[in-house]
Amino acid sequence: MTRPGRPVRVTQADVARAAGVSTAVVSYVINEGPRPIAAATRERVLRAMAETGYRPNGVARALVSGATRTLGLVVPELANQFFATLAHALETEASRHGLVLVLGDSGQSVDRESTLVETFVDRRVDGLIYVGVGAHDAIEIATSAGTPVVVLDRVADDDRAASVVIDNVQGAAVATRHLIEHGRRALGCLLGPETVPTARARHAGWQQAVHDAGGRVDPRLVEWAPFSKEGGYRAGLRMLRLASPPDGMFVASEDQALGLLCAAAELGVAVPGSLAVVSFDGTDSSRFSVPPLTTVAPRFTDIARRTIELLRSPDVPPRSETSTTDLVVRSSCGCP
Amino acid sequence: MTRPGRPVRVTQADVARAAGVSTAVVSYVINEGPRPIAAATRERVLRAMAETGYRPNGVARALVSGATRTLGLVVPELANQFFATLAHALETEASRHGLVLVLGDSGQSVDRESTLVETFVDRRVDGLIYVGVGAHDAIEIATSAGTPVVVLDRVADDDRAASVVIDNVQGAAVATRHLIEHGRRALGCLLGPETVPTARARHAGWQQAVHDAGGRVDPRLVEWAPFSKEGGYRAGLRMLRLASPPDGMFVASEDQALGLLCAAAELGVAVPGSLAVVSFDGTDSSRFSVPPLTTVAPRFTDIARRTIELLRSPDVPPRSETSTTDLVVRSSCGCP
DNA sequence: CTGAAAGCGCTTACAG
DNA sequence: CTGAAAGCGCTTACAG
């Protein structure tokens, strides 16, 4: 019996003693190999494990085997629904492979991000999934320790790490074309910070679609704002107060689109009547906004599948993959 | 030089050799103790560490020291803004103490939750923070391994674990009283699943406030629905289509409130004109909804502080604490 | 102030 | 099919 409050840590040696075998045998039955154990012996060991309440020490295991069946994920901000959705998809896919996913939220801080990566690497995760805040120290830390890395939603500037990115250019272009098909001509664009490659790619897609339609880009209708509800709200307020405001807008994230809707409501601008909106992210937030948002949805499951795949069988040199998007049509664009 | 692609793992022994000292000395300089090292020796070791690119192996460290400076957090669903906000607050507080927080998302699955808890415990987190989906196996697993646990947002049914809970009854009562002060009399209540204690507590608070005001509880105006946008949307649709719908509603979560706002907009019910709404959670989602939601906000920082405190100095028997809430007034209740 | 050595709890060749 | 032993990379009494 375990004395309550003062738990006794039972080890493999205790089990071995109780079963009258060596610790090697206990290890073999736990891991079902690498050597065969007689059925009777196996039974004795199993019973001894149950009786003693033995739980293998994962730390010791990791030390000798080098593997932990654990994946680490570092994201900039879990409160952002996009990252939460991504994390969820990765979690599901990881567990399908018998791996557990542990997450770290860097809170947009480069320092915390490094700490997180170091923690994961030092504790020997079998792979690291990295959605960085900008500095790419993480890749260096992980690869120099021999931990496989996959960079998500960003491309590594060099070819040190594998990556999976969303096709931002085409997603943004498709969204913008949809606005144009609705007859909108004064097209605005609300983006993330200009320093973020994702934002620049979405801008390029928007621009391309406008040009292809023979339209002209009005620089006053392009805003670079933080990827947040507040960012979208403030930028939205500015743009909607313009003498000639846009009649259609592509918004680079759902949080920003939600902020924009709030600004529009406050100013009495009808959506989609006076302003058609298409956003980007495809999370649950857009389904029940007022009005529900038409949005460019990444294929989260596809991204997760490729990521785990790249982690499990690393290529040399590292491979970079692109995942496509789908336009999810709801009512903010003017569709019925 | 490290050969690229085939990282050489440099160990303490390598550093010791390079510095011409024993591994004990290397350990002492890394940990700044427990024994003093001559400044000159220390310099030599530091230089050797830099030259070899040494990084301590956290696994080996954890095995011998038993500590990892790491806290584990298990939540039911990160996509829920409430848990994401909670996680963020805990992360901030943990890092203030030099601890890193790793999270696990159980995706509402009892199985995954157990796996997560086992992983954390097996890998020797210094403490476990647990927001359970229902089954309390986790507490058993952790305590029997000697890992301190703090249960959040739920009370452990027995006194095996410390806990920090929000004052749900009073939060709901304050919200409901606010609705009454706005002159609303046909008060509805949209709750989480009846099996969730938090939902029951918020119901009790609502009921108490209605009674105190001399009102009567109309059972048709009480809905128990999933804690999600969709849950709120569907329940909202049902309730607003009633022959005599509510003119004020307390909603037990922000996700549900967002769903309700969507339902109201769809049915052309003006908020707050025809329906005043007060919700619960105090996350960022409520700031920019249409209209912005009045909400009962937990003190996330307070909860985080108490949690880390309980983890760092466990009491016997475990202590249970209650954290108060604040009513954040915006416009969905009818305030200007 | 520093070195040689035991030991944390496992896994896995090496022998039998 | 099983046991005795080395070793994973550290920390920390034990000696000097």
C-alpha cells in the first residue's frame, strides 16, 4: 500500500523483485521487445506491475532511448483562433500516430519563444513544429541539437528547415476576385503588419486580382494593421471614414475582420449592403459573426498531415510544401 | 566544428576535457553551486562551453535532480477563448517565476486527457494545472506520482487536490441584477451542459437574483446548451422564437453569447433594444462583437497568481480558493 | 577549491 | 528464454 500524501516511487527494480525476474525482463514486457518473453513470465511481470502500481519513468526512458513519442509546438499566440485551430488539427494528427503534442505559447515574445524551444529541445521532443514570431533562432537551436523541425506558416529564409505554408497569394486572389464578381470596384485591403511575410503575400494576391480585373489600386484603401480585433477595428474606422470609402474589402485575418464589422456597425455602414467583406482564416469565429463572414479557409487537416509526415521522415535537403485554400462563402460578401 | 546535418551531441564530459577539469566542476559552474568554484577555473569552463557549443541535457538533469522547472497545463479546448486567455495568464505568471508552461489540449476527450496527464507526470513536470473534462483520473495519476496538482475552474470532489475556482454564483447574480436594473423582467438564462458544475453554479446565481428581485422563473426561458457558438446560436433561435420571448438574458459563456447575437440578428431582434444580454468570460471576443458584450470577467491574473502559489507551496490538506469577478459594462445590456 | 565515483531509472548488447 | 552489467548524461555526497 502506498502511504497517502507521501507517495513511494516504485521502480522497475521493485517490479523485478516482486516478479522474481531481472529488470531486463520487465523492460522487455513493457516495450514488447526487442526480445521475446515466455507467456508465463510475462503474466507474472504484468501482475507485479499492477500490484506495485508501477509507472515507467519517462525521463529515464528518454535518457537512454533518446526518443519520447512527444512533439513540441511553439506558437506566437494561442488566443488567436487561427493558431488554436491549427494546434487542434496537429494534436489530432499527432495522436493518430501515437504521439502527444505539447504546446508552448510565446506570447509574441522572442525571448519566451527561445526559452520554449530550448525547453522542448532539451527535453528531447522527437520533433519541433514552429510558428515563429520572427527571429529564427529556434531553427538553429533545434537543428544543431539534431531535433527535426518543421516551420509552419512561414518559410525558413534558408533551407535549414522543412516547412508547410498556406498558399496565401492565391487564397487572397480568389477572395478578391469573389468581391469583384459581386460588382465591387472600390476595393480595400486590410492587412497584417508589413513585416510579416504572410501579410505581404496576401497583399500581393489582392493586388494581382485587382490588376487582373483592370482595376486600380488606391493606396488610401490599403491598411497594414496588427493581426488583432483591435487592429481591425481601428483600421476599419479610419478607412470607413474616408471621403470615398471602399465598397468591398479583403481582410487578411478573421480577428481583424471581426474588428472591422464592429467598426462598420458603429458607423452605421451596412455589411454587405454598403461594404462587402471577405476574410482569411477559416476558423469557427467567422461562422457566427454578424453577419457571418465569407472567408478563405486553409485546409488544417492537410497541413497537419503533411507536417507530421515531414517530421517523421525528414528529407535532406528539407522539403517545403504549399497547402491550398478553399473559399467558404457566407453572407458578408453579398451572397444570399 | 559540428558537421552540418549530423549534429554531434556534446556532453559535459567533452567540456570537462576541454577545460581540463572534472565534470563535477562543470556542473558547479552551470548551476552556480552547490559548491564554489575559483573565478579562473570558472572562466576556463565557460570558455570551453562556448567553444564546444555545449547545451546541458535536460533529460539527464531531470533524472537526477527530479525537477524540471516546468509546469504542465491540461485544458479541454484551446479553441475556446476562455481557456486560451487562462493559459496566457498562467504562462505569464509562470515565466515570472522562471518556470516554463507547457500545455496540452485534450479536445474534450477523456482518453487524450489521461494520456496528456501521464505524459506530463512521467516527464516530471514540477506541477500540474488541470482543467478537467469531467473524469478526475488525472488527480489520481498525478498525486500518486507525487506531482503537485491544482484544479482550476472545477472543484475536486474530494480534498485530494488544491483548487482555484471562479465565484460563479455571485458573478451570475451580479450580471442578472444588472439586467433587472435595466428594467428587464422576462429574464432568460442560457447555460452550459447541466452536467458541468460551472453551468449549475451560474444557474444558481441567476435564479437567486431573479428571486431576490421578486421575479418568477419561467422554465421555458432556461436553456442548457453546449458551451459553444453553435450551442448558443441554436438555443438562442429556439428561445427567441417563443410566443413570449425574454427581454433580457444572462448567457453563461461568451461563445454562446456570440451565437445568440448571431441568432438575434438573423431573426431581426434588436440587441439591446428588444433583448438585453449579459455574458460571462471576460475575454477579448466580447470587446468587438456587434454589439459589444457586457460580460462577467474573471480576474485571470489573480487566478494565475494563486495557482502558481499553490503549486509552489502545497498545503496539507490541499487548499481551495475562490476568485472574484468583475462586471465589465459595454452596450449589449442597454448601457450607453 | 577540486577529483573520483556513486547513482538517478531505465534499455540493450553481451553471455549463457 | 533469461540474468548480470554497461551506459545514457547529468548531480552530489565523499574524500582530499
